[in-house]
Amino acid sequence: MTCEEFERVLPELEGDHNLEQHEHVKSCPLCFDLVSDLNAISQEAHWIGHGQDPSPRVWNSIENLLRQEGLIRDPQPQLVLVPPKAAGWRFAWLMPITAALFFGAGLILIHQRVPVQRASTPVVAANQPIQPGAPADAEEGQLLKLVASRAPAMRTAYESNLRAVDAYIHDAEVSVHNNPNDENAQQYLMNAYEQRAMVYEMAMDRSIQ
Amino acid sequence: MQCRQTVASVVVAVVLVGTVFAAAETRKEFHFKVHRRASVSLVNQYGPITVKPSSGKVVSVTAILNSDKVEVENSHRGNRISVVSHLLSGADNDSGRVEYQVLVPADSNVTLHSGTGPLHAEHLTGDVILESNTANIDVRDLSGGHVHIKTLSGPVTLTNVSDGHVEITSVGGDVAMKGVNGPLVHVNSTSGRILYDGDFGGGGEYALMTHTGDIQATAPSYASIDVEATSTQGKVENDFTLQPSHSLAARIGSGFAGTMGQAASSVKLLSFSGRIHLKKR
């Protein structure tokens, strides 16, 4: 038996230990001290008997003292914002009808909006060709300039690789856009960006330029 | 007259001999004592690097320099060795070429960077990292270590690689794997083809993914796999009977999924527009 196990069952023992628990207490100084302290507290608490409650005069003097200090006050009349049900409840039946009317109006508004939103995000066809002869963006143009300055012979290879990766990213983004919950589409996009990161990293690696 | 001709011949001969000497290869050797799991790094823009295991705790580097337009710098700090080919002014892919033959303790962690390569590593048990622009990369008989390969368009070949993580990223280079097993085999390719011939063993996670490249995976009939193959726009073929077999046409593109044997390994074959074929050996 470990100390943890003993502490877990201790509240349920009420002073009775089985053989295993007894052996543990005998062999473990920490648990022995714990049980001893608990027994001492229990013995002291036993002396606090029923006949030792303070008299009502004591409670009254404590209450007076607390009132003088301002720590307790008599309850004040409260401002009621909502009048108790009286005349107004004669029209209570209007409330659910009003709520239903608002709910219905909200549904109508939502349905009117959704087709507009759908129309504004049309399905984009995949494999849209990238314009030939144009660098993907300014960032890639800078990268190709860097490659050209360090290893002119590699510029063409890097450019064609970047184009291939850009096409990958484009197709992957379209796929995720059209199917946002498709795990494979998400995986494609991650792979595509990983490819791009690799190309950038290798282009900027001075050690092999 | 004859004297002038003789002198002219001698001058020409001297010039020719001098040219030959200037273009002669230079051989350099370095030896480093190391402890277990040494880190060995080589950077070589032009020329092959071959790494094989040595006996004992010594790293031996033999560098054959093609000309005096390149020099080899090396450093040895603690258990870390670095060798770099430093190109001098006017060097090109011929004059700047250095051929490296490297012997390392089998448990060494090896990192090779090369522009044109080729790169070759074999019979190692440490981690191996290979990066190249266009070099042929050939790795064989590795076990226990992790293998990381990055290439733009160089072809990659792995043979008998086991019990480690294999991660390959290739933009346009084809990746061919034979007898490659391990807890993790991930190949990410844009347009390169992926060819796998093995048993998908080891209870691992296999993911072969391309954008436009084809994927061909050849496995035995006793393979124990949980396989999913999907191509968004390409064709998908399967030679096996899978349990339960169902089509993934309801998802995006076409594909198949199912299990064989105890489904010990997870296999994902994904291609955006390439063709996927799971072949039976």
C-alpha cells in the first residue's frame, strides 16, 4: 500500500484499520504522524460538548456591536423596476405572438441574404492557367533576382519550379475554397505551401550558391 | 632557321606542359577523430559526394579538386565536422568541381548539401539529411536513422531504408523507393512521379502525395494496410480486393479505400491530377 492509497481511504476508516493499512502506518513515518495528529484533534474536539453554546445575551451583544459598526443594517425598501403583475398581464398573450413575428421576419431576412452571398462567391474552376511570362508576384521576382545574382545558371530552373509550385498552391486553394471541410484539400494546401517554403529556403541558402 | 624552329618547339612544349600541370587534379585527405554520433556536414556546389561507413571512430574525407579555382575548407569542433568547397573567382561547374569520398562511423549524423551532385549514402544508422537543386540522390541500406531529403528537380532513389522516419520533398524530381519501411514515410511532390515497391511494413504511416505527378505503389498480396487513395482529377486503379471496399466517388474526385490483412499500416495515396495505381506484386 502506498501513502497515496492510504490517504485516499483514510476519511472512510473512522479509526479502524485493516492489516494492510495497519502495516503501512507502522512502516511509514509520514502516515504515522498524520494518523497521530488526526487522533489528537479528534480527542480535543470530543471535549467541546453540547452544553457549551453561548447564551442569547452574548449573541445580542454581538449583534448590537455590529450594528454600531455599521456592518449590518435593517433591510431598505427596494425600487421595483418591473411592476407586479396587475393590469399589464392582461396583454401577456401578445408576447409570444410578437416573438413569433420577429422570428419569422428574421428568417425571411436570412433567406433573402443567403442567395446574395452565394452569388458573390462563385465556384472557381481549378487549373486556371497562369499567365505565361509573368512572375507570380513581386516577392518571387526578388527571389529570382537573388538566384540570378548568385547562380545565373540556376535561374531558369528556379523559375520553372516556382511556377509549378504556384500552380499547386492555386489548385489547392481552389479546392479548399470549394470544399472547406475536405481534409485532403487541406492537406494539399499544406503540402503546396511546404513546397514553396522549400524552394525559397533553397534559393536563399548561400552555402550552395 | 633550324635553331629558331627548335626554340619555337621547345617553347610550345613548355607551355603545354605548364597547362597540363595547371589543370591537374589535386587530392587532399583529412582525418578527424570523433566520438559516437558525430555530426558530419559537407557542402559542395559542383561534384559528387559519396558517404560510406568506416571502421573505428574516425571520419576520413578524400577530396579530389578539379582545379585551383576551388579550395576545401574544413573545421572540427568537438564532435562536429564541417567540410565546404569554396569557389574562387572565375570558377564554373567544371573548374569548381570537387569529388568527395567520405568514410564516417555508421552512427554519424550526416548532412549533405549539393548543387549538381550526385549524392550517395549507404549503410548508415544515424540521421541523414540531403539537400540538392538538381543532383541525383541515391540512398541505400540505411536503418534506424531518420532520412530527410529536399530536392528541386533531382531524381531520388531509396533502397532498403528501414526503421526510421523518411521525409522527402521534391518539386519536380521523381522519387523511387524500393524496400522502404518505417514508422513514417512521407513523400510530398509537385510534379515528380512517386514509385513505391515494398510491403508498407512496420506498422507505419505512409503518405505519398503529389500535385500532378503519378503515383504507383506496388505491394505484395500479404500487405497489411489501411489504404485510402484519392485523385481529384486523375484516374485511380486498384489491383487488390479491399475490406470493406467502397468507392470514394461521393467525395471529391475518384478513389478507393479499405483494408487488407490486419491493417497494421496506414497508407494514403493522394494526387490532385496525377494517376494513382495500387499494384499487386
